[in-house]
Amino acid sequence: MLAAYISHSDCVKHEMGEQHPECPSRIGAVKDHLLIKGLLDFMQSYDSPLATEEQLGRAHSLSYVHHLAGQVPVSGYAHVDPDTQMNPYTYQAALRAAGAAVLGTDLVMSGQASVAFCNVRPPGHHAERAAAGGFCFFNNIAIGIRHALEVYGLERVALIDFDVHHGNGSEDILCDDKRVLMCSIFENGIYPFSGSVPKGPNMVNIGLPSRVGGAEFRAAVEKNWLPALNAFKPQMLFISAGFDGHRDDDMGNLGLLEADFEWVTQQIVQVAKVHAQGRIVSCLEGGYVLSPLGRSTAAHVKALIGAD
């Protein structure tokens, strides 16, 4: 059974200005590295569908969804916050990004794919129930999780977020949902300046100081995440896969390397094999310097699909 690779050309049409770090070239950098490493040979490619209003409404208020749809500019940009803006194609791209998480869930739950990786943008984990921000509009991973819970009746789903920035939007949406365990690791003292005090008992938030490097990152995962995940026994796992913690990415300063992303993915895969029949959906989040982004994503996908 092949893994699923989910993306869409609409994700490249969204852009927020020539110098913006969350740029359309991120999609191509990831795909190119997967192609160069031969990983796409082990994956079936799918076009992402548009998320429906019903699917969006499981994670966002419909008033927010309607408000965002009404902000789409005819030309130029509509600013959501100082770092986040919409162009005429943003809303369509955001629907595709959210739809990818839904399709990945369907493919994995139906047994058509072993695991799924969604190479999509805009990213999602800073999007709260009723607010955009941090380059994010819809919370792709939370939409996929709620789809798994509501449509497939799963009782326990885990979210693992290893972006350098805390997934405040995912926490905002999922903190009161006892069916979800969210494990996140992030750098302290940077955007969105949250996470040090978890919003709910189902949150395992690990803030790390700057420049800790891979050894401390791995130790924190082993000490905090793995016991919580094994005790929770998730029936499916979702990953907010951010690679801006890489040593060469100036959006953060954790000092991680490709090997660290490969290692943490291997730990997640092992948990999934023990408790969740191997079921994992991963969605791209951060990572803004194209070469380390591509290399790190390839290391992640290699571990995700079990390629040699």
C-alpha cells in the first residue's frame, strides 16, 4: 500500500508579497526534494479537494468562515494582521489546504493509504477558532482531526506539533476536547508568545530555550511526549510538521538538523504502529529557508513512509 502525497496548484497562487517568508516556492522546494530522494516513488499523488463549510465548521465558527470569505480582495492584498494578508487566491488556497487534511484522513481511515503527507499552504496551526494570524487562515490539522472524530467515530486522536512556534490556534480549538491529546514542542520567547501555561489538561506543551540543539530536543520528547502518548493510546495521529527549528532557518533558533526531524518522526511512527494501526496524517506548517526546508521535509517523509 502506497503512502498518499496530497497537494494542489492552488496552494501556489496564494502569496503575501515578494519578500514574505511564507512564499509559494515552499511547495516546489518540498516536492523537488521528495522527487530527488525518490520518495514520491513510494507515494500516490492526489489533488486536494476544497474543504466544505461543514468541515470547516467543526474547527471554526461559521461567522468567522463567512467573515474571511468576505475579506478576499479583487486585487492587491487585504491585511489580516501585520504579517498575514490575503490576495485574490488566498481563500481558495486555504480551502485546498484544509481539504488536504480531510482527504488524508479519508484515505488513511479507509485503508487506501498507509499514511498521508500534505504539502500545502497556507499553513494552519496559528489559526484559532475565530481568528487568523501567523500566516494561517484555517487550522488544517484541527479540521482533519475533527473529521476523524466526527465522521469515523474515533475516541482518541493525538496531535504532535514540532514547529518552532507554538501551535496556539490548535490549542485554542482543541484544548477542551478530551478526545484529543496535543503534544507540542517549540522555542520559548518567540511568536506567538504562548504555550508556557497549557490551556487544558490534554495539552503537553514543551517550551525549549534558544540554541538547545538536537540532544535536548530529543530528551524532551522522550521524557514528556512518549509517556503521554503511550498512556493515551491514540487511534490515529496527526502531525503539524514545521521545519523552522532547523539550524539554518532564521525564523527560529532551536538549532535542529534533518536527523532530528527524522528521529522524532520515527518515534511518532512507532507510537502509531503500537496503538493506531500505523495511521498518520502529516501537514506542512513552518519552514522558510528553502533548502533546509526541502531537506528536512524529505527526512520527515522518509521516516513517515518507512523508506530505506
